[in-house]
Amino acid sequence: MSRGRAAAAVGLAVISAGLAAAAAALIAFYPPPSTFAALYPPDNEHVRPGRFAAPACNGVQCRLCPWNCFLPEGARGRCKVRINHGGKIKTLVYSQAAAVHVDPIEKKPVYHMYPGSLVYSLAAPGCNLSCKGCQNWELSQLYPEQAPERVRVPSELALKFAPDGRPYGELRTEEVSGLSPADIVRYAKATRSRAVAYTYSEPAVFYEYMYDTARLAHENGLKNVLVSAGYINPKPLAELLPYLDVVKIDLKGFSEEFYRGYTGGRLEPVKLALLELKKNRVLTEAVNLVIPGLNDSEPDFEALAAWVRTNLGAETPLFFSRFSPNYLLTEAPPTPLATLEKARAIALKNGLKFVYTGNAPGQGGEDTLCPKCGRALVRRHGYAVLEDRLTPTGGRCPWDGARIPGIWK
Ligand code: SF4
């Protein structure tokens, strides 16, 4: 065979392989309507109308998050949990809690609301980002049809007394095949939780389920905690805000390059979400997972801290959290403690008043300090609160009266 013909044959083979890969990706991403019908019969209780959609040529556009996915009939969005079915957007995960726990609020981590309280915490499958080091990838990367039919949920926290008279809690559980907003509120109260947290995966993509639950929780005297990457469009976020009490935003890094390479998404929409929270005066805490070699340079920390200080305010609690190897980054090392300390020092130097280190118990970055006198107001170790001087005073330093932002009563 001549050199020219050989080169042409190789070229053809490469093009054919490329086309086959593209077709496989298309089929995986846009399953035909029959696939939907097989997986989700009309009486599937988890399939409900989805909000924030606009008609588009031969399909619909989902406008819940910055991807604004265009979905032809039968196609599924990047989040895996929203689909065009019959020309309408449907959520596939209403009432489909895939993980439910009663957690200490410090585990979210949220430090400026009800220290030491319990939070009824739940996740449905799906996420609109694809972070390479996701710490909850078993949930976030799950397709709804892969989630177990039944899930064990905390149903009651019974108060018991040890032989020496000390009280302790005994957590009871039940197995359920769906968890409605009314169930969540009932179980949250029975487990002595003071709030419901939408967490672990990405709550933005189970918006309708979260929205209905948050409304009902408020009506029943519970607070709501959203733990999110902030990858949500301004309009859906604004409609949710009246029902949120504290929002924890995972600010994954501070460059577009990092966001695109590590999360698949963009930084700018996350900044917009944070500004929307600030504009609406929602108590907001930010956390940055520090990954060695990826987002741990001094300029990264400087840029992030300066932006938070300028745009969200010096009183915004900011956490630098320790990374553990996970998902696609099993080879990356855990974050050195010295790096977390450096990040914290940079943020404090930039004028932030409440800077914490996370996933590093006993390293000295867990306490809430009075920005005026420097004394410890809430002392913590891991998820345990050792001392709380703020709840009795309603959020004021008992020594100098400084007001500490948060929800304390
Ligand atoms: S929520 Fe985002 S990722 Fe999911 S379908 Fe809508 S626009 Fe796409």
C-alpha cells in the first residue's frame, strides 16, 4: 500500500472511532423516550413537574442552573435528574431521598447557627458539577434509577437514662420507600432536630423537593440549611431564599481555569449566587476544600479572601477544609495542616473576622473567637462543642458585648 493510501486509511479509522464515541456519548446523554418510559412508568411517585423551563425549538430549555440545558424529547440534563418528557421538564427525584442522617450542625460545617444542635440532613441523587475529588461522589454521581428502592432513615431520638442518671439519646430508624416533605418534617421533630439540611449531593438539582420541604419546615418552626456549590441561576435561588436560614457555599477555588478543569463548571455563576445571598441578607458561610497542587497557592488564597472580604463582608465565616483522597483523585495527598494554617493566616490578614479550618480536629482553627477581645466564644473539637458562650447571651461576647453574626436563639 502506498504511503498516501495508508495515511488515508488511518485517518478514516480515527474518524470512525471518533464518530462511534460521539454516538455512544449522545445515546448515553440523550436516551430515547422509550428508555424513559421503561425506567419511569407514569405512576412513578418520584417523577413530578419541574420548574424553570422555557420552550425551545423541538424541545425545552431547563433554566434551573447555569448549564441551561437544551433538552430534546427524552433527553436528560447534565445533572442526570431532569428530563424532557412529553415536552415538559420533569424532576426524577421528588421524595427520593438517597441518604438521610441526623448530624451535628458542625458537620455541615455551619458554625454560626445553634452550636451543638442536631440537623435532619438529606440528599437525593444527582449533581450539576463533576468535581474530580468529590467527597460524596457515590451520591452526587448517582443516576436516580441506581438509587436503592428503600432507604433507612432516622425516625426518633428517644431520651434514655444511664444507671448513673446521665441522659443519653437513642436514635431509632425506619426503612422507607420514599420520603415526602411531610415525613421529613415529622421525623425532624421526632429526632429533636432544629433544622433540615439539604446536603451531601447538590440540592439545587432536587429543587422542587427541597422547596416544598423548606416551606413546610418553616411552617412547623424548623430552620433550613442549604449546603450547595452555588451553581444555580439567580431566579430559582431568589424564590428559595425566603425559606432559607443559613446557606453554606462550597467555593471550590478562585480561578476560572481551576473551575473548568476541576468541576467542569464556571466560577462566575457561583460569585453571582453569593452576591444574591448577600443582597438578600441571608446568613452565608463559605468553605474552600484545599487540594494539594490544584488550588493551594498563596495567590489563590489571597484572591479568594480579598473577594469575600470586599463583596460579602468581613463578618462572613470562611472555612478552609482538609481534602482526603477520593473519587478520581485517589492519588492526591491529604492537605498538609501547614497549608490550612497558611490559608487561614492569609484570610485573617485580609481582614476576615471568622476564619476556620475544617476536617482538622484539634488544630486550633475550630473556635469562634471574639474579633474585639480575641477570647474564645465557642470552643470546638471536631463535631463536638466544648463550650458555648454565645447561646446564653444571644450572640454577644460576654466580656465586651461585641455582636457576633449568626442565629443563636
Ligand atoms: S438543573 Fe442544570 S444540569 Fe440539570 S437539566 Fe437543568 S440546566 Fe441542565
